[in-house]
Amino acid sequence: MLDESNPGSTCVSPQEINAAEYRAVSVLTSNHSSLIDRDLSLIEFERRVLEEARDERNPLLERVKFLGILGRNLDEFVMVRGNKWIAAPHAQQLSGAMHAMLQDGQQLLQRDLVPALAEAGIHLVDYVALTEDERADVDRRFTEIVLPLIVPVFCDSTLVQGVQTLGLNFAVVIHDGHHEGRLAMVRVPDRLPSIAPFTPSPARQDGGDAFVWLDQVLQANMHRVFPGARIESAHLFRIVRDADVVLDVASAGELPDRMIEAVRQRDTNPIMMMAIDRAASGAVIDRLARALSVVPEAVFRVPEVLDLKRLWDFSRIARADLRYPALVPYVPPRLASGCIFAAIRMGDILLHHPYESFQPVVDLLRQAVDDPDVVSISTTLYRTDRRESPIVEALADAAHRGKDVRVIVELTARFDEHLNAEWARLLKAAGADVFHSRAGRKVHAKQTLIVRRERDRIRRYVHVSTGNYSSFTSTVYTDLALLTCNEAIAADVGDLFEFMTSDRPIESLRTLLAAPFALRAAFNALVEREIAWVARGERGHIVLKMNALVDQAHIELLHRASQAGVDVDLIVRGVCCLRPGVPGVSERIRVRSIVGRFLEHSRTWYFRNGGSEEVFIGSADLRPRNFDRRVEVVVPLKDTALAHRVHDILDVCLADTSSARELRSDGRYVRATPRPGEPVVSCQAVLLQTSFG
């Protein structure tokens, strides 16, 4: 498609994507196929996030936050998947869908959320709508606070390197005494909030807090950035680069240092998308594209350049009445006081975050640090807190005190590479033995092993989780974690640590299912067993909860289970490539997605097993990378009460008629609704109100 205002350009305009085509983007895969395209499925997930921003049942600032989540997710989609789909047959549908979704988000913000916020006493005012006194106040603050942070970049050379990805920039054409039509780039400062507060004038007479967008203030004050020059035009644009990081393993220095340097090179990666104000002339766009080395098919002219991530700043305004009620996580009585080691010896403990507190996990490590009988601590860090981490602090303290501390820090956790490298350096400086995954085998398992002397024996304590060692995400992600001193599980976890730190081969595991060893074979055997039960006249039932279902071999196996008569319930938050309800293929398979207050992050497997139910929790989604190219851990719940509890949690998720959407065979998601006479059920609300102590 050509941009008519610039016949020599191949810029795509999302307005040329028919609205009906955008709405139906998920069904553009061939209807006879049993698979749904993964990228189109991901776009459908983002549409569900947008629906949460529209949902008036959600508190006002939470709706604003959902728009911020949408913006962040779409950016990450382009950064991660852009080089895969930019030349694909459905690339234009994807691009059109993304930009149209952003426009929908902007319309929702302006037409619904901004007026509702104003009624609540929070005013987001456009710069052009400021009174004279307000404008003077805003301009004064700009000169004092913002202007010193701005450094224009001139596009005098053919290629400009190192322009940061994401964020907002202006393409500015100026005339000064030396150059006519000089092109410069001006970045909206990242170090400042995207909204600037100002003092409302008495003329406004509506009270409350008032804010204006920082980029609007910058555009209005561009003459201060270029004193003495005439501003011909200034148009917003933003770029999204490929997220790949290439680690130069042959270079000198420590691995964390090399990773930090590699991450810095991300700002020179190819640009996957440049969105620019469509009012900019074709000549300006072409000059800018050449300066940034942007290929024509990655340039998009849009009516408004949007960075919905900026709404994170707005959603953090201190108004508790416009948010979800404060979460007070439950602490099981066995863990509320006293020795956690003694509590675990009484029997296995299951924690369900965020409904139950993550603090006992922190306390377990703190007690291990202080306990002279603790010999060693081993743990994996994939992601943790971005600032102060109580987990890292405890591990470093243990190393300082002379305990044997082994930490496997995953340096290639996307977007956390730099942070993890810093944590690795801190832990190594404290005296811990720090290890990193081998090339091509990312450590995604979440496990801790504590070895303790107890009278005449050594006892090992284990924490295995579906989620990361992050005190922050434990308050907003749903995850399950097992605390146990079961020796078979502990021995398997110990063998896995030996494998990760020394590459010692593992012949077999006693209890755990682990990748890259036998996880795929074990999962296949569990499904095959369910098929065999149906052949013997028993009911077969499988429930799988995960973040994504992509693995084609697993999809085909689940198809075969459906065809054999097994009922299959899938709770898949995000991407799902399986098409349910196809006659003769997947008609006994049901798929639902839950998008609500908390991010559904736990991975859980349930198999009826002829009435002797088996339940597993772990770190692996059903993707090829999780089963074949990563270190993953899935643990069976041997305690019958804990297995029943997890089964009950799955049942509540399957009963949700509030936040759940059901996937149809045509690829569309439809909100689940209660039967006539039945109440609306929100699984997260039920779990918030239920004590599992």
C-alpha cells in the first residue's frame, strides 16, 4: 500500500486497513487449519487487555494501567517478533491491527477515561487548553527542569547511531543563520515523568490535581531548545528496535561485564518500526529514515504518535479510592512465626501467590543465613526485583558469613540482562559461587536447595515455584510454590544443581520432571495414559494451565486425546495456537483465557488418571523452547490434600464468568457468561476471599 501524499514512499497507513479486517484479524488464518497463527493469537490477547481498560467494573486508575500494559506489550511484541513477521504474508494485517488498537486505546483515553478522571479530581489537560497563568507556570518549570536535560542530535551525516528505542522523539526542521532546513532529533527526556504537574489557576475553579503531557510542553517550547532559529516543523516519532542481544563470548573480561556491554549495543540494533506523525512531509520522513537506516516497510505514518506506556506514570497517582482494594496476603499459620524449617518438617506446604504471602520464602532464606547449622544454599535467579531484592540481599549476606552459596544467574532473561549481570557481580563480590547457563540452554527453572545439619543427619529443604524470586511480582502474578523436605525431590533438585554448575550428566530423576532431559517424554506419557484410561471405559480428563501453548507436537497429541474421548480443559492466558472445537479434530477441547487484576502466571497440570488424580506445578509452558532448549522443573504434588487444593483452584478458574474469555474454533475469544439464574463468578475475587490455611 502506498502513501498518496508521497508517491515514492512505501509507508503503510493504518487507516487503509479496513476496520472489519482489523476486527477479524484473528480469523485470517485458513479456517481449515487446526492451528492458529501465534502472532495473530498474541494480538487477540492484547485485545483482551484493551477490553479490561474498557471494563467499567474495574477501578478508574486500574483501567488506565491496563492501557499502559497494552502499550508495553505491543512494544515488546515488535521488539521480539518484529524480525519474524515484518516480511510475512500477514505482516500488514498485524501492523494495521496494532496501530488500530493503539488508536482505540487513545480514543478510550480521551473520550472516556480523561473525563471520568476529571470528575474524580484528576485533570489531564492539553497544553493548548491551559490558561495564560497556567501556561506561564508550565513554561517556567520547563525552563528550570526539562531544558537542561535536552541535547539535540543533528542529522547532518548520512547515518545517526545509537538513538534509543521506545520513548518519544521529535523530528525538527529548523532554519538558522548557517543552515536552511536543517533536520534535528530531540528526545523527550526519559528521566522525567511523562506527565508534568502544574498549579491550576483560580479561573479553572474545579480543584483537584492537574497535569499536562511533557511532550506537548516540549513541542510548545521548542524555540527554547533552538534559540535564535526558526522552527519550520516539529513532528513526533518513535522507534522500536529488535531486542536481540549478541554476546561476544570471545572478548576479554568477565561474562556479566560482557553482557552489560552487549545490552548497550541494543540501541544500534535494526529498527523494526518507526511510527511518525502523518502530517510530516514525505521529504522529512525520508531524510529521517535514511539517517536512522529504517527500511521503507518499517515506516508507519499515523494520525497520532502514541506511547501508551506513559500511562504507567499516570496510573501511579496516589488515589487509593480509584484502585483495587489493598492486597493483604494471607500467611499460613504454620509459617506465621517460629522456625520455618520445623514447619516444613511437619509436611509439604503449598503457597499460592499473591493470595498468600511471599514473605515466608524470604524468611526461609533469612533463617538459613542466621542458622549456624545451615551448610549451603543453592538457588536460581531468572528474574528478581528491579531495585532492592531481599532474596539477593539474603544470598549475599550468607556468602559474607562464609556459607557455601551457589547461584545460577540467567544472564539472557530478555530485558533483564543488564539487571541480572549487576546482581551477578554483587553476589560474586560477596563471595558466592556464581554460574551462568551454557549457550543455548537457558535456566528457567525456579528452585532453591538448603542443606542443613540436624543432629546425626543432613536434611535438605527445597522451594520449587512456577514464578520468579521477586517480592514485587509475587503481589501481582498468580503463582504456586512448594516447600518440602521430601528427600526424593531434594535429591533430584541437588542433581539438577550439579548439572547446571558442572555439566555432570543426569542418568534419571526420581520424582521431578525436568527439561532438557525427559520432560517431553514424561508429558507425552501422562497424556497417553489418559487415552488408555478412556480405552478401558474410564472417564479421561486433562486440565492444563499455562501462559502459552505453541508446541505443535503437544497440540497434535492433545488432538489425539480429544479424538480418543478425553475431555481437555486448557487455561491459556496468552498465545494459544490450538484451535478448539473442530469436528473430528478437537471437539472435546475447551480453551479459556483469564485476564484480570492479577497476571495469571502459574503453570499447572491435572490428570484424572482413572480416579487416582495427579497434579503437577512447574516452570514450563507448552513451547518447544521450554521442553527442548531450557532447564525447566515440574514437580508432582505428592500430598493428596495439596493436590486436591490445586484441583479446586483449577475448578474455580474453569467456573469464571467474569474475567474469562472462551476461544472459539474461528479464533475469536468470547467473554464467558453465566447460565440463566447463576451468579457471575470471578475466580480471582473468589480466591481473594477464600482462606486455604
